[in-house]
Amino acid sequence: MTKVLIVDDSALMRKVIATMLTEGGFEVVTAHNGVQALEALRREQPDAITLDINMPEMDGLTCLARIMTERPTPVVMCSSLTEKGAAATLEATALGAVDFLHKPDGTVSRSLHLLQDKMVAKVRAAAQARLRRRTASRQRTVEASSAPPKATATSLEYIVLVGVSTGGPATLEDLLFSLPQSLPAAIVIAQHMPAGFTQALAERLNRITPWTVAEVNGKQELKPGHIYLGRGAADVILMQRGTRVEVTTVPADASRLWHPSVSRLVQSALDIVTPEHLIGVQLTGMGDDGAAEMTELKRLGGRTIAEAEETAVVFGMPRELILLDGATAVLPSHRIGREIGRWAAGTVSKSASRGERRWA
């Protein structure tokens, strides 16, 4: 039986989470602060941990850093602070947390019990996740006080569609750092996240990478060398206006389980863009969001990349694409950007010689 360590300074919250996970088939042990958590980590050797951020004696972020040093274990951050402090949540993912789940502010109510299915799914996925190890050189880059110079490109020849979920923030760093400095493409990302977190993620990626990264708000024309991150708890789609392609945020489609929806993004692109000028990238995450649509993209003449199991925190989404024979290439996260650059360069050369129209 999978053993989960629950760390929360609220006795009531520990009881509620323990009940959720016990009913979900887990063995649970508890701790009420970071000091106790480290003791339980050594004694109980859990398969996964749910960890609050705001605790006395030792806060969650300090505890998380110690966990990843002393006995690396999959961690799901679970705190009311994460809803207001998105930056703290992203810091936790940078320190090694696999995922996060925000709980409502105030007293425990029935609304918390509505999170049970999601809590169980996230903890189960975390217990099976591959922990990432950040290299010293990458850590120095991320911690640098000054932002790197921004990459430039002169023409839009390609649109890259990225789907990602659990383990996404750190994996997106791998992708963006591996892209060539001059890329004739715009990148649109559907990262499964709640409302309020994608703005902080966009700001972080814009600060630490050489790319101009922004959360999608309203209609924006796609520009080469720019990264567009779909807003959390909504969907992101492409639309055509004259000869231009725009990206915009729309209300979440209730028929789809995850948002921003990868499926909806890819389908909107297929509706207006010549497939040869599209590339789909399926990164870490549980489930199959976007697999069918990216498979169709490949069938119509576009190209797709699935992240390899060796680097995927959770191999679910890339695996589904591979099983459908929808992946043109299967690559570790740190090599995906290089392949995108190689394909984009080939598309520019071919388009220039044939005078092809890019948009339908």
C-alpha cells in the first residue's frame, strides 16, 4: 500500500486530508510542522508527501529543500497560502515539488471534500513520478539577478503548440533554454493550472529565460520569438483575422476535464493553420489531453514530439500520444528545443523556395 506523509499545522486539516487519502486507498501518517516531517521522513520512509507552506518552527519551503537533500520524495504542495501566493508555489516546484493543490481559505467546509478526487489523483501520480534533478549550471542561471538578453526573430513561419501538466514549470524551463536563439516561430502553451498561477509562471519564465513570455489576456497577434501561456482555469485558442493569426483566452469548456485544454488549443490551430507549419509538443502530465488532436496533426502533415519517459515527471500524456502513433519524435525534455529549431529552419527554407502560404 502506498504510504503518504501529511504535513499540516492544522489538526482539522490533517484529519480531513487523512480521511480523503485513506478512503482513496492510501496508508497515511501525519506531522504538524517541518521539524516533525523530517523526523517522520526518516522513520516512515513515505512514498509521497502532502506539504503545507505556512507552518511554525519550520515552514514548508524550508522543509521541502531539506526533503530533496536528505531523502528525495515526491511532494504535492497543499496549502491555503498557495491560492494567494502563486510565487511561493512556483518556488516550491523549482525546489522539486511534483505538483500542488490549493485548498480554500477559511474554515473547512464541504467545498474541501469536492477536492477529494483531484487530491487522490495527484497524490497517486506523485507517488509514481520521476523526480527531477536540476544541474548546478541551470540553478545558477535561474538564480541570476539579471535577466538574459531576449532572443529575436524576424518572421513567423511556424507555430508550436505545447501541452503540459504535472511537473510542467521545470520542464518548460528545459524546453525554453534548449531553443535556438533565433526561432522563426511563436509558441503557445496550455499548462494545466488553476486561475491565479499562470501569471506568476509567465513572469518567472520571462525573467529567467531568453524569451518574451506572457500570459494570454484578450486577443494578441502571434509574433516570432514570443511565448504565449494560456491563462489558468480557462482555455486558450488560435483564431484568424485577415492574414494574421491571433491567440486568445476563452471560457473553459465544461466538457473537458483539464484547463487550459490542450485538445481545444490544437484543434483550433488545425482549423486555421496549414498543418505543415504546426508542431505539437506533448510534455509531462497525467491523462491524455491533446493526444488525439496531435495525432491528427501528424496525420495531416504536421510534426509532433512526445517527451521521453526518461525525463517525464509523469509519463501519461506523452505515452498516450506515442500509443496512438502520433509522435514524429520521442525526445528527452532538454533536446526538444533543438529539434524544434532544426525543423523550423527547414520549414523556412522550404517555404521560401516554394512560396507556400502558411495560414489556411
